[in-house]
Amino acid sequence: MLHLRPAGGYKGLLVLTPGQSQVEVPDADASFLSSATAWRHVQAHGVPVAIDVLTGTLVLDPGGPAPSSLDANDAGFDGRRTLAVARRRQTTHMLVLPLNDVGGALVGQISLEAHCVRAVGKPFIWPDCVDDLRALVDMAAPYLLRLPARRQEVPTIDSMLPVVGQIMQPIVRNLRVFARNDETILLLGATGTGKSRLARWCHAKSPRSEGPFEVVDLNAVPGDLQQGELFGWRKGAFTGAGRDQDGAVSRARGGTLFIDEIDKLDLRAQASMLRLLEDGTFRQLGGDRDETAELRFVVGTNADLEHAIAERRFLPDLYYRINVLPIRLPTLAERRDELPDWARFMVERRAGAERTVVLEAPAFEPLLEQRWPGNLRQLDNVLRRAFALALVDVPPVAAAHEPLTIGHDHIEAALMMEHARSRPSAEPGGALAPIQRAAAWVADHAARLHRDGRELPLETVVTAFRGLVLLAAIERGELETAFESLGRGNLVKSRNHQKSLRTAKEQIEALRSLLGEE
């Protein structure tokens, strides 16, 4: 098994099975991924790792002068799950060798598996041949790194993943294999790159697809509520706990739990999560017995977890537990070839089945010129505005089923309404310039409504703007910090912040309704 994982994320997977003459992507059997959990030791020590699968013994540098033997479960190797998968494939012994590029940088690993029941619990052949194997790997490395890390066919497009560009093709192929394996998937990428969509897609492609799919966005859960949100509580566990409440782990039983922004998990909850990943058990707040969790984890973050470890904000052992199958998602700027197709998909989704939407060719020009720091989420917001602006220009007598055309001017106006344009101080009006442009657009729209005998109440505009500012602040940091920065920290302390969020969303929807955006 060849695992290519430079720069923190998987780039390729290839396997050569007994009796085969060619390497291939292990589409049919995701159990070959079992050796991925040895990466921690290969990365930390840069030496081969030998594993006796049936006894659960792990040996560092079996060909070295004094190899160290560790129990696989105590050494950060996921014995409970990984070893069971390997045993089902009748693997008794495993050797994992580091793969380095010509500059000596670690870029992956090669896993060799053997079946020899007579050698279980006894010295195996690895110490006698590991030096030769390492030399072969070093000689073969330049060739192995040039092997196609993907098949040539384009991944199947579906409603959950409607756009897959050239950059994303190998990533999606890897995820398709990962989805069929129960190991934890770690999705790394900036905000708005599609981690939530891909997590749901992995669930749909997994053997657990008939089970529930639960999401916990830790960005919206204060630290003192995280344990309860994840693990639930018993009546009387704390003030206000008037009844038993299941947590996300219980609700996801038999399915998949997606934990987004894992870096926001506080240290107490991290310790509980580590225990859950290690032995599959947890305890509700106020509970008196352990419960078993039978589910699969997908974890997302846009943070540098290794930096968080250095700052003692993240437990190293938890990082190693979730860093088994890491995937780094490129930004929208890096996959610019997808932008036209995403734009069409987003406006067609907005229009629904009853209306045809036409994006004129010139409309793509300003979209392709942007850097998109907010990635797909920012693109979707811009296109929602452009859709609303195009509706404004539809004559009142036009039939609802007539095609809606979104042109260059609609896109330009929608981009002008972005609240965080680059170089605001260089524009007339300084930092207030984007707000002034948005205000001018609202005033123009109010004038159009007035000519049609309608009005746009200023109070509705003001309250909706307040809601947009609040949501934007939450997207940029922790929930408590967002409320405090806007003078609303008291709402978090009184546990009224969720009500405030609902009110903000209702205000925004009210304004959309007045603007004709259903």
C-alpha cells in the first residue's frame, strides 16, 4: 500500500494486491487503509514500524540496534478498530516504511502486509530484510512519486457534489475510498471551501448512509456547553437541566457525526473526545455509567492544529487520533476552473425548478477577477444578491415562468455590496465606502418600490443590517467574542444568544421578502 501524504493531506493511494501485476486505486476494498494509523510513528521517528496484528505489538525500527516494543493501543496506534480490520483480511504482520523525496523530506509511507500464523507472537522476518527494503524504497521513490495518484476517469457528479474540477478530482477519489472506511476523516481547509458538503457526501457514500448524519459546529457552541452538546446530560446535572437530553454522539449512533471547527473544542471536552476515540465510550454529564458509541467521525477545521498544540490549546494525542485520513481542501482561487459551474449551480438552485436562469457570458468576467477569500460561501452570497438584483429589473407584467437573466451589471452591483472589499481606505469615503454603496443601492431600490406603490421601511433595513453584522462577526471568530465585540456579551452570559441569532435571521429574511427574494 502506497500512502502519499505530503504537506499534511493525502495526495494519492495505490495498492498492489497478491497476484496482480499493476498497482491500482483500492476502490473495491477500503480496509487497506488500516495501516494509515501508523503514520504518527513514521512521522515522529522517521523509521520503519513493525506491527504484530494478532498480539497488538508495535516495534519501532525493527532493524535497529535496540528496537523499542510498545503495546499498539498505548502507542497511539488504533488497535481496537484498525487491527480488527486487518485481521478480517487475514493479515498477521505489517511493516510500514517511510517514503522520502530526493531532498529527504517525508512525503508518505509504504505498508507491507504478510500472513504467517506460525510467527504470531514470535520474531518475524522484518529485522532480517528491513535494510534491503529501505534501500529498495529509496531507489524506487522517484518512480513512485511520479505514479498517477488517480485514475483517468472523471468522478461521477451528483446532487451532493455537483461540481468537481481538475484540482478536486484526486481529492474526491481519495474521499470515495475513505468514505467506505470507518477511520476518522480530517477535512482541512479555509472557511467556505465546502467541508460541510463533503462531510455529508462522505456519509452518503459510506456503509452508514442509512444512519443519521449529525453536525456540531463548535464555532456556535460556547466552551462551557460543548460537553453537553456532544455527550448529552442527565436531569439535574447542572442548573437548568430539567430533563434528560441526548447529545450529538447519541443522536448519531449508527451513522456519522461531523464536528466542525474542532480547534474550538475546549480542553475538558478534548479529553472526553480523546477517550471516545480511543475506546468508543463516553459518559453523559451527570451520568453514572459509560455508554458505547457506534458511529463514524468526520472532523473539520480551518486552523493549524500543530500550532494549536505548540500553544497548548490542543491535545497532541487527540490530534494524532483525528489525523488518520487528512484531506486538505484547496481554496476557490486554487480551483478557479470550477467557478463558472458553481455559479450556474448556485443560481439554478436559487431559482428552483419553476424558473429558468440565464447567466450571461459577461457576468463571469467580474467573478473570475475576484480572489474569493470567503471561497464558495462568499460566491454563494454574491450570487444570491445578484439574483435579487435581477428580479428587481424584471417588469411587473412579466410572467413568473419567463427566464431570468443575470448580467454583468447585476454581478458588479452584488460585488459592490460586499462589506469587506479590499483597499477601502483608498476609495472615496474611506472605510465607509462599501457601506455607502450599499446604502445607495437600498435607496435606489426603495425609490423603485415607491414608483410601484410600495415602500421599504427604514427600520426593517436597519434591523436586518444589524443581523448581517452579527452573523458576519460570528463567521470571523468565536461566538462569545463576536457578541462581546458588538456590545452584546450579556446575551451569552444570560443564555439568550441563540434567541438573538434567530431574531437576526428573521430580520434578514424579512428584508429579503420585501426585496422580492423568496
